[in-house]
Amino acid sequence: MGVLAAYRGRKIGFHLLEAVIAATRRRQIEKIELVVRASNQPALALYRKVGFQTEGTKQRGILVDGQYDDLVLMGLFLR
């Protein structure tokens, strides 16, 4: 999931995430998992705000434009 830069800061990501969580609960799924770049602090803050917890880190898990970044593994139990 991502929000174009021109639309960030308008709580669009928060509302999208709320909709995903609600739809997941309706389907009686027990857990949502995600992976996010460690350098993406706004996304990490959003996921933590809605209750996701860090479950691990994959060091140097992604290489983009010659730069490595860690990947943070997160999960949210719905039951």
C-alpha cells in the first residue's frame, strides 16, 4: 500500500489501513502481517498507531538504487 506524495498528510493511508483491518476482521482472519522498510518512519509510525507490533528485522533486506535498507516485519493479531 502506498499514497502518492502529493496526497500524504491527509490521513488517506490511515483510512485505507482501517478499511483493510475491518475487511480482514469480517473474513475472520486472525492476523495481518506486513513488511516495511526501516527507513520509512512515517509508515512505521502509522502501523504502530493502529496496533501492529514489530516481530523481527531482516538486515539489509532490500537493495534500491545501490543502497541497502533493513526490512521490518510487523504483525497485528485480530483475535
